[in-house]
Amino acid sequence: MSSTTLHSKLSLLLLFLTTFSFLHQNVISSTSATTTKTASFQTLNTKPDIFNPKLPPRSLSSSKKFEGSSDLVNLRYHMGPVLSSSPINIYLIWYGKWALPQKRLIKDFLLSISPTSASASASAAASPSVSEWWRTVSLYTDQTGANVSRSVVVAREYADLKYSHGSHLTRLSVQQVIANAVKSGPFPVDHKHGIYLILTSQDVTVQDFCRAVCGFHYFTFPSLVGYTLPYAWVGNSGKQCPEVCAYPFAVPGYMAGGGPGALSPPNRDVGVDGMISVIAHELAELASNPLVNAWYAGEDPTAPTEIGDLCEGLYGTGGGGGYIGQVMRDREGRTYNVHGRNGRRFLVQWIWSPVLKACAGPNALD
């Protein structure tokens, strides 16, 4: 793209944002004249417990929050496998030091993905639920017509408390951590059902973390691990870059004054609550594109736009153009859009639906 073309596009974008802001403020001003109580944030309320906070456009940031972020292009199937074998076994590696409440919170999310049977009503999640969110992922099929499995379990866990590869990991050493877990015995080699999820604690730095990515997924190299296994890594950004990887529970400084500020996390842990949305993003893409030859947009499999990338920053109806969309909040002001097991609530981004040809989530109001 030439600098002239880029300048023209930026000028048009700024003109649009200025016009939109002017019109939006005029509507608010005219409405406030007949309202006796002024809201503390900009809103498009339809119900008392649903609100649509206006945040500055994410395009103003030069950061790519997730692996493979790029311009919107047509999503296509490239004939590779999806995770259709049931159940999907998650082999979970806790790298570094994790507090027990943090582990429980993340596991509650992972265990909320599978639909809960009617007989287990005591632990059934209210609607909209994490399981309903995953239903969109399950719409993706392979060339035989087999859908991504709706059954997801945490098969085994392994705690790497001694930081076996140090407090800084590269993309290759992430795979070596997985190799250790497989070769030393805690984990089996599960080609058909398994995915390997490595989560790094807030004191661990990772190559490109905070600068370009908050998480990524790929497959292990036989030369390093001995096998080709789908895996994902996600880091806890709580102390390193919450304004980048725990958005919208933390916002960058340049956004100050441009919206209602950071939203309140549903479980009072900015780092882990933000991390859960990234985990959801990566698991959705891993299930639909485990070997990077199934569902993605673009012609370059080394930089694919996947089903999570297409909906980055959208959490509810009306999202886009600077809005995260209409979400819910509890009596204490904590923000969420889905329910999980044990009464948990989470805020997870929407994903691309192959049926609707649009971003979708179970909390949709339209």
C-alpha cells in the first residue's frame, strides 16, 4: 500500500469518527434535556442489567492481540481435520506459580464448555452459557461432515513449578515444555483426542507476549517433541500488560477519557479474567484449525485469519465501530456475557459462525 493511499484512508477514518462522535453527542444532549437522572457512562440500555459501553476504536492500537490478526477476508475450508473425535482431551500444563483460586477459575471455564445433562441440574449453568457459546464452534466440520466435538474434558494436569525452561520462554521452548510433560510420563501421546494447553504465570515472559500476541496455537514439531500434537499457549498478563491482553478490564493510557474506562472483571481477577477470553479464542481456533490446514481466511497459512480473529473485540449485539457490544453486569457492576459451572460468569469474545456468516454469541439480542 502506498503512503498516499494510506494517508487518504486514515483521513477518511478520522472524518468518520469525528462525524460519528458529533452526531452521537448531539443525540445524548437532546435526550438528557428530558431525563432527570444522568448516566455515568454512555449507554444504549434495553434492560437494566444490559449495557453497551462505548470504547474507542481498536484500530487506533498498533498491537495485535491475537496470533494471526489481519484484515477481514473470506473464511474458507482447506480440507484439513477438525477436532471431531469425542471427547476433546485437554492436557493442561501450569507453568510457574499459580494460586489455587486461579486454577479453579480457569478449570471451571474449561469444564463449562461441554453441555450439562439435565440430571446434573445442581451444577447446570444458566443461559446464556459457555456451552451455548461453544455450540458455534461445533458447527465447523471436516471433509467427511464430522462436526467439532461438543464434549471437552480436562484429561490430566501437570504443574511445572520449577520453571523447567526458565522464566522466559521462546516459541520453541514452549514446545520443549510440552515435550517434557510427554516424555517424563505425566501426559500420554494423544493424537486423536488430545490438545495440549500451556498456561504461564504472571512472572513468566514469552517471546512476542504483550508486544504482538497474548496467546497462540500451533502444532508441535516431531524434531522437538517426537510427535505432531496440536497445542496452545496463553499467558497471564496481570502484571505485564493488562491494558493489552486483559482488555476491556484494563485499557491503554491513550484511551483515557475516550470511554467509560476499564470494565469490572466478573471474577475480580483482571489478569485471569482477561486470560480466559484469550483461552476461549485460542481453543475455538485450535478446534477448527488444529494443524493450520482447515478453517481460515487468507492464502498464507503462516498468517491465517481464523474464526476468533474475525470477531476480535466483539462481545455482544451492536459491537463494532468502537463498541464491544451489549453485555451484562451484576449488582456489583461486574461485566460478563456467559454463565458457567459453579455459578461462575465470564466475558468471552464472539466467534465467526459458518451458518450466519457473521460473528455470533449466545447473548445476542437480535
